[in-house]
Amino acid sequence: MIQTAPAGENIAFGGVMSAEPFSPSHRESLRTQYHQVRRLTERLCEPLVPDDYLLQSMPECSPPKWHLAHSTWFFETFVLASFEPGFRPFHPLFSFLFNSYYEAVGERWPRPARGLLSRPASGEVFAYRHDVNKRMAGLLETADEVTWQAITPIVELGINHEQQHQELLLTDLKHAFGLNPLRPVYLAGTSFGEGKGTPLRWTDHPAGVRSIGHAGAGFVFDNESPRHRTFVERFQIASRPVTVEEFLEFIEDGGYDRPELWLADGWTTRQQKGWGAPLYWDSDAAGLRSVFTLRGQQPLNMIEPVCHVSYYEADAFARWAGARLPTEAEWEIAAGAGESPGHFLESGRFHPAPDNGGGQFFGDVWEWTASPYAPYPGYRPASGALGEYNGKFMCNQMVLRGGSCVTPARHVRPTYRNFFPPDARWQFSGFRLAKDGPS
Amino acid sequence: MIQTAPAGENIAFGGVMSAEPFSPSHRESLRTQYHQVRRLTERLCEPLVPDDYLLQSMPECSPPKWHLAHSTWFFETFVLASFEPGFRPFHPLFSFLFNSYYEAVGERWPRPARGLLSRPASGEVFAYRHDVNKRMAGLLETADEVTWQAITPIVELGINHEQQHQELLLTDLKHAFGLNPLRPVYLAGTSFGEGKGTPLRWTDHPAGVRSIGHAGAGFVFDNESPRHRTFVERFQIASRPVTVEEFLEFIEDGGYDRPELWLADGWTTRQQKGWGAPLYWDSDAAGLRSVFTLRGQQPLNMIEPVCHVSYYEADAFARWAGARLPTEAEWEIAAGAGESPGHFLESGRFHPAPDNGGGQFFGDVWEWTASPYAPYPGYRPASGALGEYNGKFMCNQMVLRGGSCVTPARHVRPTYRNFFPPDARWQFSGFRLAKDGPS
Amino acid sequence: MIQTAPAGENIAFGGVMSAEPFSPSHRESLRTQYHQVRRLTERLCEPLVPDDYLLQSMPECSPPKWHLAHSTWFFETFVLASFEPGFRPFHPLFSFLFNSYYEAVGERWPRPARGLLSRPASGEVFAYRHDVNKRMAGLLETADEVTWQAITPIVELGINHEQQHQELLLTDLKHAFGLNPLRPVYLAGTSFGEGKGTPLRWTDHPAGVRSIGHAGAGFVFDNESPRHRTFVERFQIASRPVTVEEFLEFIEDGGYDRPELWLADGWTTRQQKGWGAPLYWDSDAAGLRSVFTLRGQQPLNMIEPVCHVSYYEADAFARWAGARLPTEAEWEIAAGAGESPGHFLESGRFHPAPDNGGGQFFGDVWEWTASPYAPYPGYRPASGALGEYNGKFMCNQMVLRGGSCVTPARHVRPTYRNFFPPDARWQFSGFRLAKDGPS
Amino acid sequence: MIQTAPAGENIAFGGVMSAEPFSPSHRESLRTQYHQVRRLTERLCEPLVPDDYLLQSMPECSPPKWHLAHSTWFFETFVLASFEPGFRPFHPLFSFLFNSYYEAVGERWPRPARGLLSRPASGEVFAYRHDVNKRMAGLLETADEVTWQAITPIVELGINHEQQHQELLLTDLKHAFGLNPLRPVYLAGTSFGEGKGTPLRWTDHPAGVRSIGHAGAGFVFDNESPRHRTFVERFQIASRPVTVEEFLEFIEDGGYDRPELWLADGWTTRQQKGWGAPLYWDSDAAGLRSVFTLRGQQPLNMIEPVCHVSYYEADAFARWAGARLPTEAEWEIAAGAGESPGHFLESGRFHPAPDNGGGQFFGDVWEWTASPYAPYPGYRPASGALGEYNGKFMCNQMVLRGGSCVTPARHVRPTYRNFFPPDARWQFSGFRLAKDGPS
């Protein structure tokens, strides 16, 4: 189990969000978890002004209002519609408006146009949330044992789904704010301590047949299973993610201008988009670099993990450094059980912190791996509409591991597989290096 | 002077918006007019929910918040910045954010991204309006005679500019609402009387040298001048715009499927966009036609002027009918002094009404003419940045005349030249027919 | 009647192409004209290598092979198919492949994909031409009087149509060659004499009602009629087109970087396409300017008319010069009967020459006018499919007048109206200035 | 070593192309191989008409002329430029025009515009080939031992590179011909015997650590190495590729209309492109299906391997069939040493044939695997410009194995890794099924 960041660092979201451990196998615990997670989503919206709710800066991003409604639609569609006696939808069109990508559920409103739905007004969306919460509470309280067995995995999935949208709500908001010349501050009133950082060390792992993937009890996504054997050659892996300082060396060595360092598609992308630094980096007239964060513009901290880079940039850096990215098997082997986590959503930083010696496998930044997102041997998606959750995206994406500073702490685990296209930069994505072992 | 619609038809906006005549040459009158017009813009926003303020459904449309800010920016930039003692901008970035297209004023935020500016929040934009209003009030009160002479034409232009944005605020909002499956109602609580309609008559006008364009006192846009001679062949012109009933005949005769009726660019556009009826027309499963309006979905009224058609559709209809569109000279000659206007913004209908025998040259629907938008002989744009107001758009657009049901009544006049690209449909645009005179 | 250039200047195409006057109303004459024009098209292809026949550099351009086939298709479709006894098409698919834009004739191969038709091979296309020529010869010889009367206007139209494609064949070829880093030479072995050029003079024309457009006998396109009255204010017009030297002054004065000189659409286009000089201008490392021509790369001749500019550039130059472009009425009034023509296709220059004092209203460069392409009062398109020839393009284009150095001499006349979109630069398009007359 | 198809099936290319085994380690043998391969490229062009040489139907395809020139440029650039005494390029611009994607060699002509290079004329390109061949012959004959050691691997790479372009020349030509309504026949005069086909059997393979990839002597591409261990779970694999008949069942069961069978990106692609059958399938008015081939339109043969399907279609079929695609490790394990090959380029069929019981792991159709194209553990690209050959494409592509009916027989081997994006259909791509082994 991943541990949360020390309480002292929880700057603004302290009280309510303390992430108490709970045992999800019991009814009371699941109810508590449901309401805590649902409540957290709304708390994340408290710093917003009404105009922010409709904000969609690119097709890959969704407006806050849409996240609020879609995560509600999930419970309404997959739990209430099947298990609530006398179910009637809150609104006949909401299934059309707030379905994300479930073909089996029917037609849906086009993703790039989510920012055009000024109605339902935000107030109606909150009413939708509260109505569904009330009905969910009723169902969770009154369900007979058969129903309870049937809904438990779906409710757990819905809770984890909502946690994913908590992260997306923040990443999407950051993307839109980052485009605004006024550089809006999501949450003011902090300054990040500089920390001390740690030198890079290499850890050696022997070759052999290993097992990765999930086995045993507890909630996981289907893509984490089955646990299976894989052969891993001897490798070395870095003790922490690549830092801002190290990435600046790459930039200053012409890294963005040397095609021999880049994958062909990466170079094309870099040319088309004019990349010359990670997303959100800025520099003033005097050349002083700073970075846009959810807590306002900040000076660039040399010892932080570099963040908001694409797979292409991570891969080019690794080639420049004479190293490579780890495969997801190597990462999972090296990460172990996650005893020394970094910072998660609950820390209230919303920005990665320097390594304190714990290695930062968990929290702070998602880490790009060298592994294309593909099914594990023997993988079976869930049946029905929920089978669309993960499996149908297993093409053209790369696996990221470990969670970030905007991931809820209880959401990740060592076997967790996140995935994004190789050109994506708006997630809190960094990377660590690996090398072939000496033979 | 165009007269306003009879008071009895003013459904919802009655009291405040009564369009009292005023004499703009006097200081008191201009002050009154300034505040009336500024106030009306805000009244038009009263039916909105907060989420609507950010709504931008296509690059040609702007969010309500942007209209509110840009019309304020106009006074701040062209009046206060030059004439207010000790001028300081309300916010250093607003000139960048709310400049529309004035190259001479500097760089500006890209038009298609206006919907991404969730900040400044709407509240700040209203504060911006009130601050500028207060400073404008001070300047209008205290200006010495020399300053007064200098600012009067700019203030008049700013007032007319804001009236144009009142119309655009409504047309843009209608466009976004029209895309929303919930079909939001801008203002509820009305039903349109059916009226009686009038038969089509043709009026004959002899050939000869005529004068068109503006001469004399009173505010006009630069594109209406100079008054000049033009030779007009004998022509006939319809007594009223084409109606819904007449347009339905065209549709039922296959008008949208017969390329021989269409201009080449029109046919390409019709094919690409899949047009088969005017914008906002709908039909239910039983084939019953209705139309989306700012006052809710309404049954199609056969005797109303057809509205929300492009120039291409107007032109194709005219060819089908064995007629043509009038040139703007023919239209201006036929329209005369505008004694019998139709319905304007102040009527509160926000939807065209049937002709009551007055001919509807003014109000209800803008009328496409056969004239490309080009400078009049001897045309001179204003000097400085305001010279960009009209002249630089004199290419690739067609002239429309007469104002619509969302045009403020005091805004139009017989010489008024509106202009849009030939494929535009989201304005309240209709048309009337003309024919060559018997020779 | 436009006279041809002096024989001495006919560098390479001298003998065969001498443009003997003919009287097209007689059968013998029409037959001669038919075969001369058809033969000239093929002679224009003699300098090509086989690879050139498939060359299409943009959707607006067509491959040489397509011009060869389409101009043949015109006679087959509009003459033979209706009038040849026992007509059978040369190939059942050619009507589909070589129809340009005649909706009434049926579906057609998409324009941007004309360069994909490697088959029919060029040899087959020449066989198609010869077969149609033979059958046309038979029909022109044996037609009875009724048939003769019916086909004469169509054959005349087909001849003029083919002349238009002779010009297009060269402009399209130049465009494709101009993109090739090898800069292919269409026809080698010439050097252009520098000439002397002439100073700019202004001619004054009084205000009044004038008549423009075609009346009387002789072939014209439908868009040149009817002759009609128009009121023209007093104006002045330049004695010759704008020269390279004058255009260079505009460039050096920052003309391409000053938005206040440009139409809004023009400025957008200039920004998107990165224009900084007319098409085909080049400069070497030392800054020495040259120009790509069909007769090889040439030093820039200061006294030539500037060529290959868009309407937007012509309009911006005129604004910079404190002048404007003439309307087509002004141009036609000033051009008179065309007594002193410049250089046409038959000169073999394929590049504009300096004015020799004749005024160059005809030949050398097409001249952009300020007139959008619109129907004349009382205009009626031809009936049937040939009605699509001109009328359906009367939108979004500007009128050019006078013919160019790649227009066949017998093809133009004072009333001739050419038309292109305002951003087109690959035609041999220049312009002359006009001014409002002193009042 | 893959054996070639039986001589009897070599329909039109028999004599010259017999693929004699050679030992590439000897100078004489390499010389022979060089000239045989170079000659074969030209023989493949013999059926073309001159117009075909410029044909480019999409950016991914290149004109025949470009293939002829680029494969020559490879030898000129990587062999002659470094090793020929007194080297001078054949033409100073050819390195710019015919470089494909080697950033280290410098700027290059944009890929989508290869079809615009009508010059150099095809004749010049053949002259370029002959000149380089002559100089290569000289160098291969006279090189001292040190030079010989240095150039041997590059010459071998160049030969294999040219073989790849032989295949591409045919696939690209087929794509362009397939768009032409005339349906050109590349080579006429054949009819495909129907064959008998074979029933589908499943072969069982046990779990365990296996080695894949190349080890030992002989030419291979860098992406096939190093040979390395991998853990493979128990699996079953089909005895032959999926046939037309089987794929028709998928179609008739609604396979193209059931999103639950498709990857998300696959479904989007299928929707956007309107796929409903493999590329090149056609059906007449009576519903009779046929297929376009390089040897003319042919009736659909039920027992042939299905061909010209994308990865997305292969993956959807497998899901529909309750199976999956094999990984490349599984494929390589099952394929063994390639004792029973199918049909290659030398057969002259240019179209896949039915399985004759040999299993068709090699030849006939490339087989999509479930493996994203990624580096093998310990992979090192070549140094210098040739390091760009394979490594930089290791993203967003899927591995295909086994070669096709247009692959030269001597070009493939069991470890050969081909790769294309998952939406590519214009290669001769089919697939075979696999299943998890019973546990």
C-alpha cells in the first residue's frame, strides 16, 4: 500500500482530505469511500470562478463541468440503471451528453464540443451529483446481499474512475489556464521549499524470469492482470527521476535541435509544434526561467523532477544521456512495494517536489516507460460495456507508471498502468533512466 | 429616420428600451444615448446563466463576455486613452485580450480562442464596464469644447459599434444554443401571433441616373459615403421579402439538389455542409417542421420571411424563381425613407414577423443584395486605426441591407451597408426578389 | 480587333503561329481556325518530356495531358455527341475523366486528382485528339445548313475554350516547373532585350453615362453582354502597367510588412503564405534578384510590368501609391479599341515585355481591376450545360482585363472579362493604377 | 535460408530472375548480386508507360522514378562518396532530391511532393543508374582489401535496401493504379489457378524461455539483433493465414459495424475512411465480388489468404474469432527455419496464392503480429547516418513478419522484422491467428 505524504506538507487541502486507510471489502467502508471521493471532486472545484466550468482548451481536455457530470453519469449508468428499483434517469439527454466513449451505451456528444454545453448550467450539474449521491446512498444502504455482491466491483471501479477524473480535472484546468495570458492561479498562497535533492545512483538488477502484474485481492484495473512471467535481462535503473537541472543540460547542449537524438515521429512533432522546452516553462526578457504551476508562476527549481515532457522528449533525453527508458517490467521490479512515496494530490502542492532520498517511484511525476501499452499475456477485458474501459486503447500509446502530484494517494499501486500517446505533454509526466546491465 | 415598432409588440423589453428620438449633436443627448446603449447591452445578458458567458461555437462567433469587454475596450482605447487626463488602462493586458482586429493598435488574442478566456471572470468584465462608464461619464461632462468636438464622432462611432455587438451577442448566442441538444431558451414566455401576411406585388422603377449613399448630417459609417451617381436600368422589385412558404416550395421542388440553380462556390458549400434547409429548421419524426428561436422552439410560420439563409441559398432561390436579387442601388432606391419599418431588437421578439403590408424594408431580416461589398466611388476610410473599421473588409463579402429583428431600431437607416461572406447563415438574413424591367 | 505583335519578336514559334486574320462566319474559315488552334495546342507540348504530361502542382492547375484531353472532350461532348450521325464515344470513361465542371454532363473525376491519371497514356490522348479532329473535320465538311447554323456557335466556343486552355497549359506548367529545384527551362535559347520603358502619365476621363460590354457581331463569351449603360465619375488612369522598378520601391518601403496597406483577407493570406515578393522572384546569396520564366531564369528587368501578383498585392500597392485600381468600366473606357497591343502567345516570349509607348492595355499582363466579377445588368447565361461556362463563377472572384503574353492574340478583345480569386498569383497578372479625377 | 517458389509458377519473370543462391561473403558473389538486383529493379519497370513514372497517389507512396533514383542515391551517397577516389556527384542537386529521410545527410525534398519532379526526366534517371552502376563496378573490382572490408556491409545493405524498394515500387504502383477508374493492368496474360486450400489446424507450443532474433553470420538488419531470451507462455498458432472465405464470414456477420470488436483508434479510422472490406475489393451491381490485382481484375478466390488489411482489421477479426494475433516471438518460434515457403516476387504472380499445405509463414502475405515495433533488449543502431535506417522508426508501428508475393525471395528470413503503422493497408498484409494455450 502506498503511503501518503507527511501531513506537514499538506498546505491547503489538509483537513478534509486526510487519506485514512479503509478496507474496501466492507459495506460501511465502501460507503465512506464513495462519499469521500465524491466530496473531494467538488472540493477541487472550490477555487474556480463560474466562467471556468465551461473551459475546454483542446479536444483531449474536458471542461470541469463535464468531469463533474461524467463521473456522476458513470454511477447512474452502470450502477443505478441496473440495480436501483424503479430507476428513472435524472434527465433523458444526460446519457447522450455525458457518455465519454462507451459505444455499447450508445451515441454520445462529440468530445471536442464538450466546451459548448453551457447548459445544463453548473448548478444543474451539482444538483445531478447530489441526486445521484442520494440514490447511491440509498442503494448502498439497502441492497440485499446478492445485489451487494454485484455492485461492489462496479462501485469500486466508479470510485477509481472518479479519482482518475480528479487528476484530469486538474491537468485539463492547468492546460487551459496555461494558455491564458493572465496566467490564472488555481490556488494561491504557497511557496515551495527548495529541498535538497539527491545525487543520481544506479541500481543493478540481475537477469532472469520475473513475474509482474497484479495477483491477489484488492481493486485493480483489468489491464494490470494477469500476473505473468517475463524474462528480463540484467539492467540498471536510476535512483530518482531526471531533474530540471539535468534536462537543462540537454537543452543547452542543443538537444531540441539534433534530429539524431529523436525518434522520427518525435522529430516531426517537435518541428511542427516548435518545442524547445517542457510545457509550461517560460523565460523572461532577461532569460530567467520560470514555470507555470497551479499555484502560480514559480522560479524553476533545479532539483525538482522535470515534468510535462512527452515520451518523445524523454526518449531523446535518454539517448543524449547514453541511456534509455526502462521497460514497464524493469520499472515494476525496481519500484518494489512503494515504501517511500513522494507527493500526491492530498499534499496540496499540485507540483512535483524534489526527491528526498526515497526514490520517488510513486507520486510527484508519472514516469514514461519504453513499453508500448499492450495486453498482458492472457489478458481478458471485463464483459459488457465496462470492457471498453481499458482494452480498446491498447494501441499507439505508451505506459506510464507511479502516479503524480495530482493523483489521489490511494489510487495508485506498483502494478498500476497509465497510458498516453507519445506526444502528450499536459499530464504531469517525467521519467527516469535505465541502462543495459554490464554483461 | 426609421420608426420603431408599435409599442404593443414589445413583449419583454418594453420599459427601458423605448427608443426615444434624441438629437446626437447635443452633449446631454449624447450622454443619455451613451448610457442607454451601454445599459441595453447588459440587459441583454440578464437571461444568461454564468456558464453562457464563455460560450463560443465557431471562430466567427464571440462569447458574450468578450462582446461585453470588447465594446468597452473600444471606448477605453479610442476615447479615454487619447482624451482622459492622466489615463491609465484598467488592466495592462486587456488591450491585447479585447482588441478585435485593429492592426494599428497592436497584437491581439486570436479570435478562435476567445472562448478560452475564463479569466477575467465575468464579474471583472462588468467591473471593467462600470469603470469605463464612470470615466466616460466624467469626460463627457467635463470636456472642454475642443475636446468635445474631437470626441463626439468617436463616441458616436463607439455607440454604433456597441449596437452592432448587441446584435452579434444575440446571433452568436443563438448559434451556440442552437447546437446544444437541450435547445436552451434565451427568453421564455411568448407565443408569436400568426399574422396575416401579404401577397407578393412587384413595383416598377424606371431606368436612369440615381444617387445613392449618404449625404448631409447625422452619424453614418464611412462606407455609406460619399453619395454618388449610378446608372440603374429599369427594374422591378418585390413588395416584401420571400416567405417561409415560398422557400418551402423551392425545397420541395428539389432546390437543394439541383446544381444548375447554384453558383459553383455555393454548390460546393452546400455539398460540404450538407445543407437542405435554412439554418435552425428542424423536423420531427412525423415530418412536422419547426424552427429554433431565441424564444424557444416554434412551429414554422408560413407567412414569416425566411431567415438564416446564406447568399448562396438566396441566389439559388432567385434563379429557381426566374428572378434575381436586387443590387444595393436598386434596394436603396426602392426602400425610400423607411416609413414603415418592421420589428427591431426593442420589440423583444428576436424573430422575424410576417409582413403587415409595410414592405419590411427595415427590420425583421437583413436582405442579401446582389452587390459585392466594394468602396463607393470616391470612398475614403477614416484616418488612423479607426480607418480599419470598414474599408479593409471590402473583398469577398456581399452587402446586406435594412436591419433585422435583433438590430437596435435607431441603428439602421436607408444607406446602411452591412456585409457578410456569402456562406454566412447565422445572421438574421433573408432576401427579397428583383427582376429586370420589361424593356 | 487586337493586332498581333510585330513579326520580328516572334522568337521561336514564328512560322506556324502567325495569326492571320480570318472571318469566322464562313465555313472554310471556321475549319481553318479549328485546325490551327488544335494544332497550336500540340505544338505547345513539343518542348515537353514524357514525364511532364502528368504534372499537377496544385488543385487549381491541371496536367498538360488533361488539358489536351479536356479540350478534345469539349468538342466530342458538345458537338459530336449531338450532331454526329451514329455518334459513339471514343472511350466510355473519358466523359467521366475529362469533364471539368459541367454538372449537367454528369459526375466527374475530382480536380485535385487529375495528376493521378497516368492512364490513358499520353499516346492514347493524342490518338483521342486525332480521332475527334477527324470526325470534326468530317462534320464541318458535310453538315447541312441547319446543322451548320446549330454547330457554328458551339465550335466557336470550343475554339475559344481551347485557346483558354493553351494559356492555362503554360501557366500551370510554369507553376510546376517553378517549384522544381532544377528550374526546368520550357524553351531555351533566348535573351530578352531590355527595351527602354516609358514614364508614367495619367490620362483624364470625364464623368458621365457610358456604355460598356459587347454589342454587334463576332464571337464573345456570354459574360461580356449585354452592352449597357453605367455611370462613371471623373477618373484618371495610368498610361501603362506598374513596373518591376515601381514594385521594388513598394517592397523596399516595407509594403509587405505594413498591414494598414492591405485588405484584411489579403493580410491574412500574406501572413499564411509568407509572401514577400511576386511569385517567381528569387534572389541569390548576394541579394541579386532574378525571375523564373518559361525561358529560363532571367535577371529582373526594371522596366517590365510587374507580373504574377495577386489582387491583394495589387490593391496594397495601389493604396501605398495613393491611388487605386481601376474599375472594369474605367479600364474598358480607357482601353478603347486596342490599337497598340503588346505581346501575346505568338511572340514566343512567354514573358511580359516593357511598354514601348503603346500603353499595353492588351497583351503582356492581365490587369487586375477593382471590380468583383458579377453579371452585367440583363445578363443571361446560355441555356443547357454550356450555361455553366461563365455564369456560375460570378462570386468571390475579381475581373482581369486585356490578355497576357501567353494569351493567343486572336483570343482577347476590349470587352473580354477574365476572372480569378483575389489570392491567385500563378496567372500572368499585373495591374495599372487609377485615381479619382480632380473634382 | 528461405527457398524460392517452384520454377513452374514463375509466369512472366522466369528466366532472368531465377534466384540462384550466392555466398555474399565473396567479392565475385557480391558483384553478381549487386548487378542482378539492380537489373531486376529496371525489369520491374518494363511494363510501365512513360506517364507512370511520375505517379504518386499519397504521401506514403513514391513514384517509380523516385524509387529508381533513390536506390541509386543510396549507393552514391554511402559507398561512392566515401570510397571512390576523386568522387564527384552525378548531379549537385540529386542528393537533395533523392534523400529519403536521412537527417544526417542534410535537407531533402518533401516526401508528398515527389510526384512533382517531372525533371530529371526518366531518361536522366536511368542514366544516373547506369553511371553509378559503372562506378560501383569499378570500385567493386579494384578496391583494396581494407576498402573491401569497409564497403562490403554497406553494399549488402544497399542491395537489401534496393530489394525493399522493389517491393515498394510494386505496392505503390498498385495503389495508384487501383484509384484509376480505368484500372490499369500492370502485367497482363495470366489466370490464377484456384488451388485447393487447406483446413485450419492449431499447433500447440509450450511455455518457456526462448531465444529470438538473429545471431551468427550473414546479412541482417540491425533491428533483428541481438538474439535474446524472452519468456513465452503456452500458445497455439494457426497452420496458415486467414483466408478470404473466413474474412467474408466476418464481414457478413457485421464485423465492420460492431465497435465492440475494434480498438478505439481502429474504429475511428474505420469510420473516417468508410472501410467495409479489404482494400482493392470491389463488387459489381449484381453483388459479385472481385479484387484488383497487378495482373488485372480477378474474381475473389475464397481460399487465398486475405490481403491488404490493416492491423486494425486483423485485430478486429481475431477478436471476432475468439482468438488473437500472435506476438512476434510466437510467430518466430512457430515459423521455424522456413522450409516450406510460399510465393515471392520471382513467381511473377504479384498476388498471394492459396496455401498448399506448407503453412505460408514465408511469402504470399506479410503477417501482422500483436507486437509494437520496439528495440530488442540490447539493441544498438549502426553508427552514422545509416543508424537512421531502422531505429528511429521504433514507435507507433506494428511488426509484420514473413514477406509477401512481391518480396524478393532472397530478401526475407525468419528473424526479419517489417513494420508499418496500424492503419496501413496498401502493403500485401494479411495475418494468422493465435490463441492462449490451454492452462
